[in-house]
Amino acid sequence: MGRISTVGKQIRHYRKAQGWTQAQLAEKLGLKRSALGAYEEGRSEPRLETLVAMAQRFEVSIDTLVIGGAAQPMENAPRVLAIPVDRDSDAERIAVVPHKAAAGYTQGFADPEWMEGLEHFSLPFPEIPQYRTLRMFQIEGDSMLPVPSGSYILGSFVESLEGVGGGRPYIVVTQEDGMVFKRIENQMDEGGELMMISNNPLYEPYPLAPGKVVEVWRAIGYFSTEWPEAGGAVQHAINALRDEVRAMKSAH
């Protein structure tokens, strides 16, 4: 199977963003499901009138649908994602963005060729939402301890800033600061900003203007080759066991 065209990827992305199956979107557009599948897989190209109807359904411009769009703040324009796919099954795969690629990501995340240059894989675990677009980012620094520096954060793409907040952890991408891993409190309803909060209390929270955000991924898991430091009740139990062993040795 050849490379899927940009328009095919965009149709598939916006269809999934609306939560529609191929059959549901085909019915809305008056198409056969097989025809829509051919468009998404790059086996054929839709006519102009079909593109117009799709753009209206997705509420995007035809330019965005056909060639993608430049990075824009999330609240001002629909996000256009470059998504690696399995060439045999057309299933989405999870791109891995290592720390060394973080700087390039802010320029290449909308470029299909740049994204396909990254490592990508799939996860068969039933707990992983297969219907969502997922990506994995490596983080550096100690601001989110006990998540260790060097961990890989698995994120689920967030369509709108309105849905972020609640103190949950996110990967946030901005053009100025690149990628950051923080918890977010959303103060936009009050005319405010997004408060970026670290797990580590040594780091003060700071505000981020919504207009600076170009991508957000909700953290749903992480992978690390380092175990978090024991703390709280666990550390108390370890200390008590050590004291008990020392007492036993002293008694002998």
C-alpha cells in the first residue's frame, strides 16, 4: 500500500475527532462507506464538491482539509495532526518524541514526513484507549517528582483547552517554551489563564496564556527504568524494619 495522502489523513483525523464511524460520516455526506474508506486510505481522491461538503461538516477550511494548516493557538483554529499509521492495517501508531527531538517537535509536529522519522509503535493493552490519538514524550528534570527525570509520558490528544484542568497532568506544547509536563488548573472561565503546577513543591506555579498553547496531551501513563523513591507509609515501614533488624543484631 502506498503512502496515505495528506487529505486522506486529515479526513480520518477529523472524522475520529467528531466520534463518527466511516459509515456514519458516509451517510451524512451521501457517500458509500467503501468510497470514504478509499479516500482515507489514499486509494482515490474526493471530488471538489465532496471536499466542500466535508469541510462544512468538519467546520474547517478546504485548505486545512487538503494541505493541513500552520501551527496556530488551539482556541483559534482546529488542530491538524500528523499521525503515523501502519501501512498494512491503516491503524494509528504511537509516535515517540525523545528529549533530544523535543526542540524539533515544535516545528515538525504538523509535518507528516518529520513525524514518520520518529520511532512509533502500538500497545495492545485493553486499558489503552485505541480510539484516541496517542503520543509518548520523554521528560527531563525533577519538577514532576516522583515521576523520574527521563521517563516517557503516554499522552492522549486533547482537542480543546476547555477540557483541560482539574489538577490533572498534561504535556503542553508551546512555540516559545517547547514541551512541559505539568498539572493544570483551568482559570479561563474567569477570564484568566492556565496555571501550570509542578508535583515538586520547590517549583512555584506559573500562569500560561491560552494563546501560546499549540498542543495539549493528557497524561494517562508513563514508562521509566527507575523506580520512584519510597515515601510516606512505605518509607516508615522500611525504616521500622531496619530498626528491628538492628535491634536483633544488637541482642546477639
